[in-house]
Amino acid sequence: MPAILKRPELTSVLGAIVIFTLFMIVAPPFRSLDALATVLYASSTMGIMALAVGILMIGDEFDLSSGVAVTTAALAATMLNYNFWLNSWVGVFLSLLIALAVGAFNGYMVMRTGIPSFLITLATFLMLQGINLAVTKLVTGQVATPTISDMEGFASAKAVFASSVNILGVNVKVTVFWWLLFVAIATFLLFKTRFGNWIFAVGGDAEAARAVGVPVRRVKIILFMFVGFAAWFVGMHTLFAFDSIQAGQGVGNEFLYIIAAVIGGCALTGGRGTAIGTAIGALIFGMTNQGIVYAGWNPDWFKFFLGAMLLFAVITNNSFSRFTSGGRA
């Protein structure tokens, strides 16, 4: 059997080609370099989160708090900066500690209690959502944070998290390059290191992995912390790109991250997936999201296409999994 047929991301590659071809035909504005930059930007922020969530799924866990965790990280940074007149970078690093702590909490609670991560992170989702709204209203008297653009270090932080690079006359957001870098690092980690082997092992069969000496608890806690890191990074981009945060934003995005990972070939049952696959899933998301706009279609169709792609991805992933393992359909 050709090795390419065993690749988890095969169906997502085919899907990306179909979607790209469709919008190239029906949406003339989609063919421009500016449109490509817009698609890549939409894909990059989604892709960074889908990468972390996808790797967690390879480890056979879910994180339903990832969407609001992005907002929590951004709110933490802006609240600390504004209320204590800190250098922007101090707020950035303190919010990183908070985001990592949220991830560690999720991982510890899942491993300590044995309760499914779906329920643990659902509880965290609700707690973070409440904290985001309550603390923001308490401190600012409204649901949006004040500007921090006049704080020391804002310009340099914006250059790192939310600047643009001009390529061939087109402004490409720096998040695109960070996304590609994270995917490259994650790919190396998954397939060239012992820790990567551990991730696949705990996702495939945690008890068997534990029996051969794999530190299952440590691996899974680190994976949850990686989701926290990704949420922090995207939160910093959101903060420095828009200079203000709405306390209620981010709700529902956790499902989009999971959908992008599944479309990219990550198995819902763990033990299968790639970093490149999550990137392709996010790219499909970006092309569909922007392509519908460029085609002049009703944006409400986006959710329909997203659901159809998810259903197709789940069915084809299961079929390919049975096919490559020699099972019957």
C-alpha cells in the first residue's frame, strides 16, 4: 500500500484542493494576492489554536475552555498593564503564567480525578467565562477594557504579536509566520523525539503506555499547558492588534478549533493526527470563511459548509483508518 494513503491528512489535502478550486472559479476577488494574505491571516490565528488542540486530541483529550482562555489571557495582560501601569511586556509574561496555570489545572484535574476532560474543561470554560465578565465589569464598569496603547512597551509587543510584513506589495500578518514556525516545531516534536512517541502512545492506549514506562500524567498535563500557551499567544495577538478586549468574546471558538483539527485528520479517539493536518484544517476554515465573502454569498452559509466538512471529515477519516489498518468498512 502506498505510504501516502496512510497519511491522516490525506483527505484534508484533497478537500483543500477542492475548496481552493471552487472559490478560484466562483469568486474572482479570491484570486488576488491581497485575498491570499487575508485567507492566511484568518487561518493563522485559527491554526495556532487548532495545532495545540489537535495535539491534545492525539493524546486523547479535549479542551472546551480553549476559546475563553484566549480572552482570559488577553484580559489578564490588559488589566495588569492598565491598573498597575506596568510595562506591556510585564503584563504579557504575567498573563503567560496565568494561561499556563489554567492548562496545568485542567491537566491535573483530569489526571487526578479520572473525570473525562470534556467535563473538566467544560467546568473551566464556565468559570473562566464568569471571571472574564465579572472582573472586567468590576474593574472597568463595562464589558470592554480600556486602551493600553500609551503604555510603555506597547509598540515593541505589537511588533512581535500583531505587526505586518510587506511581501510583493502585500501586507502579511506576522501571525502567519508564527503559525508556520509552530507547525514546523510541532511536526519535529511529534515525529523526531521521544516525547512525540509518548504523545501517540498515551493517545492510543494510556494503560499500555504506562506499562512500558511512559509518564502518562506528565505528558497529558504538558499537552494541556501547550493549549494554554497557544491561548496566551492568540490572546496577545488579539490584544495588541485591536488594543481592547470584549470580555464575552471567544465563546464558541473552542468548537471551531476542534473542528479544524478533525478536518485536518486528528482522530476523536486519540492516537492519530499530524501538526500539518491541523494547519490544512485551519487553511480550509480560512478559505471557506473568506471565500464565501468574496463570492458574495450569504455569510450564514459558512456554518453549513463547516458542518458539512466536519461530517465528511469524520466519515472519511474513519473509513481511511479502517482501510489502512486492514479492517472492514
